Amino acid sequence: MLEGFALNTGSELVAFANECPHWHVDLDLGIGDFLDPPTGRILCRNHGALFHPLTGVCERGPCVGLALERFELERDGDDAWVSVPDAELPPEATP
């Protein structure tokens, strides 16, 4: 199952897949904390890679130059809708 997260950068609301492009494991180790406050970057807690919060491009670590998968996000007032490519809906959500 593909999981993701949304991040308010202060200037933009963005959404990414919760998957490191280096090891293809969860960035947050299951704790739901994606931001490294001292750097203001998205952190992969598995090996310390840092990703730019707007682009998802890795700036430091073993995956430099690779990027997180970014999801399309649409704002509707106070709500946000995230489009996840190739996502399968659970059986109870299908018409």
C-alpha cells in the first residue's frame, strides 16, 4: 500500500510518497515526523538524507539528485485533495 504525507512549507502545501528513492523504505520509520527542524528539509530517518521541501529533490545523502515522488494536490477552501497515481481504493470505497 502506497502511503504519503502532506507538508505545509509556509508558502505552499505539498504532498509526497512516504518512500525513500534510495532504499524504497518509509522516510519516517513509522513515527509520522518528516521534517528536520534545524535544516527545514524533509528527512529520511533511515540514513539521514535531506530533501528540498518544495521539490522533493535529495540535497544530501546517498540519493543526491534523486527525488521523492510528488503527488498532485488541489486546494478547495480549507480542504486539500491529493491525487495518488495508480492508487487502489479499498473494496468498501469502490462504487
